[in-house]
Amino acid sequence: MQIQKLKQLLEGPLPGEPAHELMAPSARFTGTRLPDPAQARPSSVLILFYRRNGSWFLPFIQRPVYDGVHSGQISFPGGKYEEEDSDFCATALRESHEEIGIVQEDIQVLGALTPLYIPNSNFQVYPQVGWVDYQPEFSPDPTEVDEIIEVPLEVLLEQENVKQLTKNINGVSLSAPYFDAEGRVIWGATAMILSEMLEVLRKI
């Protein structure tokens, strides 16, 4: 992967919603009360590239089990926009520092992907893309992160690792494609965001 080429691609037209749809579940809303997208809360996540043993990796977080719509899921580090944040990139950097201990000042921001609306939590997510030129030592926040999962980029790019699952959530039966990341299941909004990222990378 060429960092400068990736930066250039992120400045141009993005794959957008068609790339999201490649990994979209058959039902996007499985809650009990339909949200108002006009009242969606802004949030941001960080897609962070780094090299380990000569290969590119991405960190994901395993969220704790709690009474909420994203309980136990695998996601990118990130969270909701706060008033002190200068922009959505600042949100992603701050949240990533809080959740996985990455040094904000070391992250070189490359650009952003297409925003994605998540109806279950009524969040509008603004994905940011960055990299660090060394292998980070992660430090998870135990209240927000059960585990940090480091996934090789080459695993995510392999089409054979895209599989199908079925779930019943709140009485809603759905099917969804997911990324089999060395036995870990990455699906839902995270898979949709990741799908666009991978479509961009395939142009390099």
C-alpha cells in the first residue's frame, strides 16, 4: 500500500453508498422506536493503518457486553462528537486516544470517507483515515474496550473472507455479509465503513 496514493484517492470521488451497500444487512433497523435522522448525533471513528513485521494492520475494538445496541460488537475506535472538538477528525483522534491509548500527535491524517447513518443508535458517523509510521503499543480503556483486535489488511482484502450470517434481533430476522477476520466477525456499520475503505485501497 502506498500512503501518498491513498491520500490522493481520499481527496477525489469516493465509492460512497454503493460500497456501503456491499456489506449492508438485509435490515438496518432492529430497534423498537423508529429514530428521527434529522436528530442524529454526530460521531466519528478512526481507521488507523500501521505496519507490523512488514505487513499493514488495522486495529479494531471489541466492545464490552452492556445494555445497548452495540453491545459486544467489533468496531473501529471512536465515539460521539463533543463541543470541545474542533471538527470530526478531532473527535476521532480524541476518542482513539481515550479508547486504545494511541498518541494523537503521532497520527498522520490522510482524509475521510463517506458519512454513514446508523439507525439503531441514531448516529451519523464520519469515518477518518490515518496512519502512524511505527508499530503502536496499545493501551485499552477497560470501561470501553474488552480487547483490541489487530487485523492484517491482507486478510480483509481477501474476498473469500466475506461470509454470510443470520441473526434475530428484537424479533427482526436478518441476514448480513460479514468479514471473517481470523475468526472474528466484523459486520453491520463497521463492515459497511470498512467496505468503502477497501474499495478505495483496491484502486492503488
